[in-house]
Amino acid sequence: MSGHPVAFVDETFIRLRQHPGAYLFAAVLVDADDLPDVIDAARQAAGHHGEFHASDLYRRGHIQPIEDMLDTTEAHAGWTLMVAQAPLGEHQEVARQAALTQLLRQLNDQKVRDVVLDTRASPREQLDTQLQGRKVNPSDLPDITTYRRLVRGQHINARMRLQHVDDRHQPALWLPDVTAWAFQRALVFDEPQWWSRVAGVATIHDAATGRELSLTNDRTAPPTGEHGPQILSPSAQNSLSSTSFYTLNGGTTNRAQGPGHLYNALLTQAIDARTAPQNTSLATSIAELAANIDRLATTIDAATSHGSQQDLRQSSAREIVDPSDVVPADPCAPEPDHEEPGID
């Protein structure tokens, strides 16, 4: 990837009787320069359907566009990040915000500056928001609150922008939609065949700790630190060749009455990560150092800008110019979260 990647994000959740459940976020990172090609590829994969929702297409028996969209994701994603909050717990919104917090932290570590998240607002709510002159849909306010809290606490860079977009207007959001759906199918129905199509460019993380998780012994996480998400680990390069692909009829298609093997394996890893001592590994230290460097750079930029404004005021005073003509900006103010990212 060149420059800062753009993250397109969608969610899904598992809430079934006799099942602990989970809240899942999928983020597909693409190079901003590649966005036109990604959008064209997504539209081509959706075919004549016009819009794409994997769950609806599957219920109607349209399997080919789902497979094509998964292949498009595998071909165009610089990195795919899954964040899993499991079990779901009693409060779904709490689980969502916990998963979103971890997601934004992970994206910040990878220098993402634009996060495009599928809105939860209905078309009617979006219209009402526009008519009332508001900038944020009420349904999206909890996400904005989490984002602002992380910025104020300096847990994510103030340059990161979060924008909610209707996936009917942004085909790039169809990539995380199909990715989240594939991961859900694996956890609910023990069907790894869908997830296997994107496993080679994907990493799974526990929402509570950020620790890496895996499905069926596939170590698909890329190295952290200086290698970056675009470089796959050696085992990841072999994961697709060592993973069996199934046809629809050959897979396990019975509805799960309770948690299956894949979900139980994932949950066990998540619990172990939460109870294990904190790891002070080199990768963790590098991530912390990168975050500190980001904060230092922001502070230096602010100080430089402030000094320039002072010089300008002094120069203006010497030239007998009214000081009120020079209005200093607030260099520490974060960019508006509603600002349009540089995407089509």
C-alpha cells in the first residue's frame, strides 16, 4: 500500500438460543489509489443484483455472487481485519462498542486515516437527519461517542476520521459485508468453506485484548511492526493451499442448535488471551513506540503551527496592522469527524 489505506467496515452479530453469541466487525483495507478498481470489481461481482447483501442473497439461493465477492475481497484487500467480541453478553450495544474500540485501535496501528462504516440508520432516518440539518444519524451516535473518546484519550490519532455511509451508495462496503457473513457462517454452522476464500489475507483479533485468534489452525495473521499488514506470514502463504474448499452440498448446512467446534475453539482462545499474563513482546513494544511517535508528531505540528501564528502577529504589529486581522487557528483541534474522506 502507498500512503494511508482506507478501511471499509461492516458488522454482524450472532444471537441464537443456546448459543453464547458474538459481535463481529470486518474491516477491509484498500489503497486509496485503487478505490476505482475496487468499486468496479465489487459491482461486477454483484452482477445484475445492483445491491449486495450476502445474507439476503444466500436466503434466495444466489450463491455465485457471494463466491465472486469473496474472491474480489481476496484479490483486492491489502488486509482484512476481523474483531470478535465473544460471548455476546446481555447488552448488544456494549458488545458493539467494545469491538469498535478494538477495531479503531488496530486500524490506528496500521496508519489508517479514513474509516468508512456502514450506517445503522434506515433510509427514513437518514432523510430525517438531512431535513433537520444534523450531521450524524441518531443510530450512529454511539459509534461517534466511542470514536471521540478514543481521540480525546489519545488512543487513536486525531487525524483518523470516522464516517457512516449507506452501503447502497458505496460498493466498497460490500467487501466487509461478505467477509463478516463468511465469518459468521463459520462460527454458527461450522462452515469454513466461505471463510477459507479470504483467510489468506485476514487476521482475527479478540475485542477485549487485541490478541490474535485463529480458526482451524490457520495462522493467517501477518507480522506486526515494520513488516506491515500487506506482508503475509509464511504459514499464511500456505493456508489456502492447505485448507479444503467445499461445495455448498458438501459443506455442513444444518442449523446449529448450539455453539459448534469452530466457535468453541475461538472462544477458548479468547478466554485464554484474557486470563494470560500481558505479553511484553517486541511486536507490542514496536506498536507502542509507533503510537508514541504519532502523538509526538502531532504535538510538534501543533507547536510549529502555534509558533508560526505568533510570528505572524508580531510581524503584523510592527507593520502597524490591526492584530484583529490575524485570527490564530486552534492547531490542536481534531479534524471534524463528518469530513468527507478522499474517496469516490
